[in-house]
Amino acid sequence: MSLNQAPRVAVLLSVGQHPVTRRPRRADQDARALELALNQPNTDVVPIHVGQASSETEVALRSYLGMGVSQIDHLEVSTTREDILPSLAQHLKQLNVQVVLCGTRAETGEGSGLVPYLLAKKLGWPIVSGLASIESIASGSMTFLQALPRGQRRRVKVSLPAVVAVDPASPPARQSAFGPAQRGDIQLVPSTSMDAEITDAESDRQVWQYQVAKKRPKRLKIIKATSARDRFKAAAAKADASGGKVLQEISADSAAEEIIKLLKEEGVLSTNSSS
Amino acid sequence: MSESILRRNPRQEWILRNRLHPQHQALLHQQASSEPIEWIGPQGVKRKAPHRVGFIGPKGIRRIDRSGGQQGSASDASRQAATASMSKPLHCIENPKHRILVVPDMTGGRLTSQDKDLLGLAHQLAALQDATSVVALIWGEHKETQLAEAGVDELIQVDDPQCLGFSPDQSLAWLLAVEREYQPSYWLFPDSGLGGGDLGRRLAVELDVHAATGLWQIHPSGDGVQCVCRASASTQDLTRPLPRVVMALAECAEPISDTLHAVNQLTLAAEPVQPIVRIQDLGSVAVDPASVSLAEAEFILSGGNGVKDWDGFHETARVLGATEGASRVAVDDGFMPRDRQVGATGTWVTARVYFAVGISGAIQHLQGIQSCDKVICINTDPGCDMVKRSDLAVIGDASDILTALRRKVSDLKQEKRHVA
Ligand SMILES: Cc1cc2nc3c(=O)[nH]c(=O)nc-3n(C[C@H](O)[C@H](O)[C@H](O)COP(=O)(O)OP(=O)(O)OC[C@H]3O[C@@H](n4cnc5c(N)ncnc54)[C@H](O)[C@@H]3O)c2cc1C
């Protein structure tokens, strides 16, 4: 890629499922990925869907089109069991893509979150998950913020080309507008991969069984006590002193020292930020 | 010979019989601690002195406290606690034939509850094979003191400074080195965002295993183990044979509670080769703590009715980099917005460190902080429930202590800036 050429970002879009009505819709995380890509100035966004063509797919893809993209490449595969990776990888290489954005987990099917990793392995590219916001896509590298648990953020730089999975903490996707959704174009790309035969992994998967999710049993508080007295105490217990340290008649300064010591031990006090 | 001659002390016996005597209690205590209630007699028969058991309560009725704490001394109680933990049977595997590798998240250097569940799951799997040990792999230093209780038979500690930040390639290289050397029968990871979830998927792809993700139950059956995983955004359950690489949800199994484990150190003969660094960790970014939702904040400074200087309180939260919380009274009085209320009718917080200033610790408030790890409090009343719940309680006036705290932390930051 030459320096002045806009980086090309592919966004993988899947068919989602509404959690209550089970209707097909745009997948939430994929829509967020598209949103991030669309908000990035000077980039060439290529939305891609891989899967079978059906009316449900059409509904979902149209709602992505309604976000303001003019065209989606639809790589068609013949059966649901066909491995999507070979044709996808080939298509991405052909397009000379720098960044592949995708959701962390699909909303239908297994939803294991393994696809980004498998794709990265297939392409030989690095994979990073947890994208919250993109800072810059320069030639050869991309800098972004990664969402950590508890609302924290980390800055990560990855060398391109790379696969990056979007975190649910990224900004929500814009609304889908009806007009553009109808006008947009779904470009069917026939599958180019030769190896459509069913692999070993596929035959393993035949014994897998899907059921509607059962409610998980609530964990009971099991009291393992050796004597009746202990059992009674555990059942009737009120939180008593946890053996904590109580500092009485101590000057404010030394109290502050003690508190700072504990905060530092726990690693929640950062002294290097400016304020 | 002298101790075998029994000498009676009629006066002492009289005092012991007369519970209204001023020296009665003192003598009773002395007796109880000096003379045993149970002993083995000369014929090898166990003898008991039932009159010495218990004490006479205020209503003149003999009370028996079977906790053993009756003698009153703290050393007794702590000795009991120590023997209680010693009396757990030691689960020891001399020459393990198989190993199950667990990679706990160790948030904040300690096992999370999910990590403990995972170790419980590992032991369920270990029970299905003979001579199988559960190995925990930990990155760098840790603060956990309960590894033996949690079920770690063997421990691999990776002391690679590069693995401490976010360097998945480097960590993966270590996992592959472990794989080559020990060939574990299972790899278990917590299915949690960027920790185990990320690393586990990398390993699964590298080992060409179709990993089980979102696992929450296993069923040992005749010809293998079946597992149940959450699929399709948790709307479906997938039942499938258990693969070698597993990412499990919280509460996938009961944690270990009644055995002690050896925690033998394992070493790696060969260090992994350095992978090419394609992913760089540029360090954490300061986020505005006020923007973090209360439910997921890591460090909360919470104010109650005892806070008089609210400007100082807000300033302290800013200096410490803490998310602000409040008790209901502080909210009702209009000092804090409603969405900052912690407790039964507010938010159930999960902070690792909860700092309560001038909060009495009403049960409705304590419910909200059940899952907090460390609680610090400042209160003027040493008898209040918040002090009992705290790991560190400071008795004193909140304004003074917060002022001192602000000054000290600012000083620390100044120093740091001068050094840098
Ligand atoms: C149905 C119901 C639901 C409720 N839900 C909630 C809830 O979700 N969350 C909640 O917080 N409460 C809730 N409450 C209210 C709860 O019962 C208590 O009234 C409330 O938590 C008390 O708040 P406090 O600790 O700030 O005030 P107080 O109980 O007045 O405690 C103030 C504390 O500050 C100390 N103090 C005073 N001056 C100083 C000083 N200068 N320096 C240091 N310390 C000082 C005092 O010793 C005292 O311990 C609920 C009540 C009901 C009935």
C-alpha cells in the first residue's frame, strides 16, 4: 500500500437474532464494528457477509445497508455446514485488505467466538480482541483503545494487516434508515474455494445437540460444619467482625499513611497520573 | 512425686461452690485453664470432670459453650482454627501420570471466584483418571495465600516480565512450551473477556482443537465426558463431547472446600523462543472514574451521613482516581445523585476496593457491597457495623483524615513527577 492511499478496512457482517422475538436482525457487535469503520476518516470500508442466501439474510443485510453503506459483498456458500474460512480468506487477500473488523461472538449458531482467531490463523495475521475505539490507522500499524473489565481502557498498537474483534463496550451503532436500506446493493460473489468437502471436524459436529437454554441452577450455600452448633451458627450468622484492622486514637496523618499503604497493595492507586 | 499427693483446699472449694463470692469468677477461670476437663486416667480410661465443664450464667444456670472458646483466651481460639485447617485431609499425588492445566485470571493477584470454580471443575475431571494432578499456571507474582485450599496440586509460575502486560503472543509461546513438556490432558481457562477467554482461544486455534466455550456443566458418561455450553448468545445449550481446551463460565463446578493440596512448584526445562512482537501494549489509559458505571467500578469512594465537607469528598475522589458512591441518606439529602446510591435499593457494586466514609453500615447498604474484596472505612463510631465489615477501619473524623489523605497522595504524585 502506498502512503497516500486510503487504508482498506473489511467489516465482517453476520445475521443476528433478536433476543426476544428471535427475528433476524443485524448483529449488534457487527453493527458496532461497521459503525467504528464508517466513523474512521479516509478509509475504504468493505462490508462482507459469508453465508447462504435466504430471505432472512436479506433482511439482516438490508439493515446494515441502512447504516449508510452502498454495497455489501455476499460470499455465497452452498450449505450451512461448509467451512466459510477458505473462501473468506481468499476474498480478503484478493481485496488487499489492511484491517478486518468483526464482532466478538455471533448471535446465532455456536457463537463460540473462535472465528476471528481461526481467520487470523488462516491468514497468518495477528488478532486482537476488545476493540473499543480506533485512534489511528497509519500505514503499517493501527492504534486503538482496548476495553478492559470495569470500564478501564488500554492503548494497543498492532502491526497491519490484522484481524481486530470489537468489544460490546464500543459505541453503539447508528439507526438503520429504511430508504438507503432498500437502495443498497447486495453483491453476490460466488464461492471460489475448491475444498467444499466435509472435513473431520464437521463429522465430529454431527453428534452435537442444541437445545433451548435451560435456566442455570442457582448455587446453594452449602454449609459444611462438623457440629450442630456450627451449623446453627452458620444459618443464623450475622456478619461479625471479619478480623479487620481497627485503628483507634491515631493521628490523621498516620491514618492516611495506612490507607495509602492498603490502596497501593491493592494496586488501585495510580500515582503517575497528573493532577 | 509431689504432684501425685492430692491436697485439698477447703477455702477454694467453698469459693467455687459459692457463685456469689467476689472471687468466684476469677477462681473458676483459673481452675478451668489450669486443670483439664478431660484426661486419661491411670488405667488408660478417659476421665471427665463434668463439674468443671461450662460456667454458671447470670441466672444461676450452668451454660456449656461447645465451641471451645469458653476458656476465653484468644490463643485458644486461634489454635482451634489452626487445627481445623490442619485437620483437612491432604490430597497429595506423588507421581502424576496425567496433568490438567488451569490458567486462572488472578485479577489483582488473587484467585477470583471463577478461578476457584475452575479448579473445582479440574478436580472433577481429575477424579475420572488415576493419578492426575491439577496444575495452575500463574503469570508473575501473586498475593494468594489460599492456593492449597483452592485445590492447586502443582504450580507453574512464569517469571517473564513481558507476560505481565498484554502480550498474547509471548504468553501463548509459554503455554505452548508447557504443552510440549507436560502434555496436559485438559487445558481449562475462565471464559472471561480479555484474560482466559482470549488466551484460551489462541491456544485452541494453535493446537487445532475445537474448544468448548461458555461451558457450564460436565456429565461424565460411559465412553467419555459430555459438556454443556452456552451457545447463540446464551439462548441455546450445546451438548457435545468435552474437548481438550475448555473455556468455562463462573459457577461451572463447586470450588474445592474440604481438602488441602500440595502446591508443588513445577519448572519448565526449556524456555520458549521469542515470538515476533506484532501486538504492542502501550499501557493503560486514564479513564474518567466518574464515567465508569458504579456496578463495574473497581475502586469506589463512598460517602454517607458522616461526610460534612462534600467539596473535600469530591476532591478526594478525584485525587485518588476513585468512582464516587453514596449511602441512601447522602442521596436523600441531595448531596449525591440517585444513580450513585449503593445498596439494596441502589446499585450492587463489585468493586475490589470499597472505601466507605461516614457510613454506618446499615444492612441495606452492606447487602450492596457483599462482593467487594477489601473494605476500608472511616467512622467516628468504633462499634458500627461498617467497622466490623472492614478490613481496615480508621476511627476518627472524616474531614481531617480525607484532608490528610489528599495532601499525602498529592505529595506522592509530585515526587513521582520530579523523579520522572
Ligand atoms: C427499604 C429500605 C431500603 C434501603 N436501601 C438502602 C440502600 O440501598 N442503600 C443505602 O445506603 N441505604 C439504604 N437504606 C437506608 C439504610 O437503612 C440506612 O438508613 C442508611 O444506609 C444509613 O446511611 P448512612 O450510613 O450514610 O447514615 P447514618 O446511619 O446516619 O451513619 C452515619 C455514620 O457516620 C458516622 N459519622 C458521623 N460523623 C462523622 C464524622 N465527622 N467522621 C466520620 N464518621 C462520622 C457515624 O458514626 C455513623 O456511623 C434503606 C432503608 C430502607 C428502609
